Amino acid sequence: MRRRGCTLAVELKSWKELPVGGVIPGGATPELNKTGSWRAKRPVWNAEKCVHCLQCWLHCPDNSFFLKEQKITGIDYDHCKGCGVCAAICPVGAIEMVPERGGGR
Amino acid sequence: MRKVMTGHKAVAEAMRQIEPDVVAVYPITPQSEIAEYYAEYVHNGIVKTELIPVESEHSAMSACVGASAAGARVITATASQGLALMVEVLYVAAGLRLPIVMALANRSLSAPINIHCDHSDAYLARDSGAIQIFAESAQEAYDYMIMAQKLAENAKVRLPVIVNLDGFTLTHSSQVVETLPDEAVKDFVGEYDPPYPLLDVDRPVTWGVFAMPDYYFELKRAQQAGMEAAPEAFLEIQKAYSELCGRPYKGFFEAYKLDDAERVIVVMGSTAGTAKAVVDELRDKGERVGLLKVWLWRPFPRAEIAEALAGAKAVAVMDRAISFGNLGALYLDVVSGFAGRPGPTFVNYIYGLGGRDVPMEHIAEVFEGLKEAETGELRYLGLRE
């Protein structure tokens, strides 16, 4: 059985193949689960305005800010759910929330 | 060693000998002394268990779940409203297949508030996914606490196990209990080898997963497989334990003078002791009566019980809790073994709610009542009409 959905396209296992208690050996799995499609509004990051205070990175509940050498480099739209915390916390207005449909890339 | 002790002490003794890694417990009548005895063992340095004195039963079971997932051997105890508060997390424990052992000092549920014995609390957890065993005596409570540890941790089972003992009737009364040497118990339960310990940082695992409609069903079916494996494991454990202790534990229930019995009582817990005395009296008068005392309630051994009852003419199934809006849960369990085929006449008796005494005369009344009975009748024993 194969399912293509909003998150994963994987072979679904029979109940007999599942680890006891539904544990997932190997640890964290959120990276595999692409939650970006849940978003109604997307945060648009303005590199010009950004002062790299990292408040967005710190507060993001989905760990969706890319960081390189202490600087914000972009947003992980595969996982960002569009909660808007980053836009609310940004002290310099460098993040704008724009509707997913109707422009705003 | 033979000693006189209460049911509390018998359970606490078994726990001391098992010496689990963690005990998380909150006191509630009629369970409190189990927690008190164990706290004494911990604080006197007799056991190395980490005792977590939590602020509620919800926290108690939550701490048990965390500790068990971490890889610890865990025991708790509660009663009545305490179990009601635990139930949310008990379902989590069963769903995560965590082998937590619990002594449940059976007590009624509010309202009206009442601290005495019935089986409402056990019935509340009936569909939780926990295995449930009923003890007739302090001795059985002791023995089943030890066997429960092996059953819970059996690799094919891995489920919480509740050992039920009647509040006050068993918890607070003194009986002769034969205990095993400490080493014998330690050897019997062995070392616990958890398959996915959360604290094993070299082998990370995700516990407590979220399951969408594409996997929830499969995980629940897999959980049922744990229940399906329990009967065989139960019998094996009984066999090994019987060889160790010399007491005959054999089967999912005790059949007392059942072979040629025409009228039979099916019951769980301490009332079985009273019923045995009545069976003896009536047998002396030449009446063919017998008793089937259920040890293993969940998973329910319906085929084996049906086989044992097939020769009877009339059976009274006694429930010490009301399943509001229907016949008693044990009654329906027993009758389900005869679905689609002829069997004895089955009457349901609700009895002993809120600690209502169950004297021998009442049990004799049940046997008498079976002479004129129709299947599906619901009767209330010892109730003022």
C-alpha cells in the first residue's frame, strides 16, 4: 500500500512490522515530516533590514530559521507552519507575514 | 516463611523483594499503607528504589510512564478515585507498551463518596489495555504481584498489569501469608532488559509518537497482540511460580468443585472465599454446586471459561460493580463464550457495592435462586427493595 499525502510518501507498514509501543528507533523524525503545507501566511524575511539579533531563530517553535555563522540566511518553508511568532518578535520589522495565496513570494 | 500480615503488607513485601527501580505513588484509602510500608523500606535503606512522592495519581502514573520509558522497572499502587485520575495516563502506558505493575486496592467510585470495597475502579480501567488479575486472598495478592512483574515484562506481552485486591476485606485484614526467600523472588523476576530505553543515548529512539489515521489503527492492533500473547505467558509464569512456591496456580481461573456442578457461581476477588464455604456446606447436603473464581479478567479467557461451564445447568455471574445501562461486565464476558451455541441459564447478580457485606446466607440465596432462573435476568443481592 502506498500513500501520497501532504507529508510523506512512503510504504505503509503492516501492524506486524511496527516496533513495540510505536517507538521510532533512530531518534528524531520531524525533519521528515514536511509541515510547510499547513501554512496560511508565510513569513518573508528582509535581509536588508535584518540586524541578526536571532530573536526569530530563538523563538521559532519549528526551528525553521537557517543560521550560518551567527547570521540568519533564510527560512525553511518545508517546515515553517506560518505561526507568525518571528514577525511579532522581530524588533526591526524585518519579517512580514503575507498570505500564501495571492502573491507575496 | 509463614507470617501473619495484612494484604497491604503482603503487597509491600512482594514489592520489597522485587525491588523495582522506581515507585511513584500517591496515598489513597484503602491503598495508603502499601505506599507507607514501601516509603519505610526506602527511607530505612532496605531497598534502593527511587521513591517519587508525587502530588496526585495523575502525576504518579505520569512518573511511572517516564521512568518505564527510560528503562526502569516500575511499580505503583492506587484505589478508586486515584485510579480514576490515573486512567488517562494508564491508557498511555498501555499504548506505549510499558510494563508497569500496579496494585489496585479495590474501592467504589464517587458519588456518593464511599471508601469501601467494590470493583467499580477495576471496571473503569477495563478497556484501558492493562492486564487485570484478581486476588482472592493476601496470599494471592503477594503471589500475583510477583508473577505480574514477569507477565508485564514478557517480550511478547509488554503491557501494564493490575493486581486487584479487595479494599479492606483483603488490604486491612490479617491473614497467614507464606513468602518466598528474597533471593528466590529476585531470581524469579530476573533483571529487566528494556528493548528501547530512553536513557540509552547511544541508541536514540522517539517515544510517544503522533499517529495519523494511516498508522493509529495498526498501532492499536499491535497493542491487542500484546493482550493476545498474555494468556500463554500467564500459564507459563504460573507453572514456573508454582514449582517455586509449591502452591498450585494453574489456569486462568480456579475451578472449585466444578466438575459435576449443576449450579455454579462465577465471581472475582475475596467473595470467592465466602462462596467456597457455602459450596462446602451445600455439598455436604448433597447439592451439586460449584464455583468458578476468575483470576485473569483481562485478557478474558472466554473459551476456557465456557468449556468449564458447559456442563452446568444454571450459572450466576456476580458483578461487584454496575455497568450502568446494561448487565454486568463480567456477566457479558462470560456469556460471550457461548455466543451462537446453547449453554446453561445465565443470571447476573450485582452485589456488594460500596462495601456492602456479603455473608454466607447471601451466597446460599444465589445458589437457591438458580433453581428458578432465566437467562438475562439482572438481580441485586443484599439490596433493600
